[in-house]
Amino acid sequence: DPRLFAEGLALVGDRLIQLTWTEGQAHVWSLDDFRHRRTFTYDGEGWGLCYDGHHLVMSDGSDRLTFRDPSTFRVIRRVPVRERGRPVRDLNELECVDGSVWANVWQTDRIVRIDARTGHVTAVVDAAGLLTDEERMQSDVLNGIAWIPERRRFLLTGKHWPYVFEVELDPDPMP
């Protein structure tokens, strides 16, 4: 529906679950034919979504991650995200990887690795050097991350970016 602004998307078995930004709807699609299967509703905004093998992990632009049941979309728990004790707001696109949640921080070039159990930021990646100054002038924010498990690499891009970058993130752990 053109009135809906699609946001986070996660693969759960043979289903795709897709958030809407402000409409409070999560749409479930079948993977084989992309047929609409059902709609869940939720309060607030939907920004990012990933699947950790057990739960959907959702961001809403705040400083918390919401863990949801992938069959019912019921909230299981919420985890505040903290970097050295301070809230990390504007958590955007998410990727679940090996017990961590990777999130880009909206309106910045930062990507944070979050311990899914505690909400503590365990690493920070500065992606500012991906575009030249000239490319940066004609593009907008970093806001796309995707995990390629077969290659153990990420795809990074942004709004109006001229490229999608395949990168290996090997950040230094937080002290």
C-alpha cells in the first residue's frame, strides 16, 4: 500500500516480517511467493528488525531494543542500550549476528555492536571514510546494514549513496 512507509525486514524461516515506520503494523509475507499472510499491530514506531534465531529484535528510534515472539509479535522483554553507562539513542537498522545486535545510529556514521543480553555496547565502528567528500555532498545518511552469513561480512549503504560496500567489521572491543 503506497500509504505505508516500509522499514525493518527480517527473515524468519519461510516468512518475511516487515515493519512500518509510523503505522504500527508488522506485515508477514511468505518467502516463496511474497503473498501477504497476516498483520501484527504494535505501539510506537518501527525502525529496524532482525531475527536472532529465537526472537525478533526491534528498534524504534529510542535507546532500547524490544525482543518479540516471532509467532505472535508479543513483547518478551525490552533492553536499554548503554555505551559506557550512557543511553544510545536513534538505534536504526539492525542485524543479529552471533549473540550480538549490530545497529547503525541514525544521523551518524556510527555502527554499534550491542550485547543482546545486557544491552551494553561492546564495540563501535566509524564508517565515515567510506565515501569521498564529493560523494558525501550528494548523498545522505548511513542507514543500511545487512549481514551476509556465508561470507561473514556486512553490506553498508545509505540514503542516496552511489555504492553498497561489502565490508568485514573487526572493531576493537570497548575498554
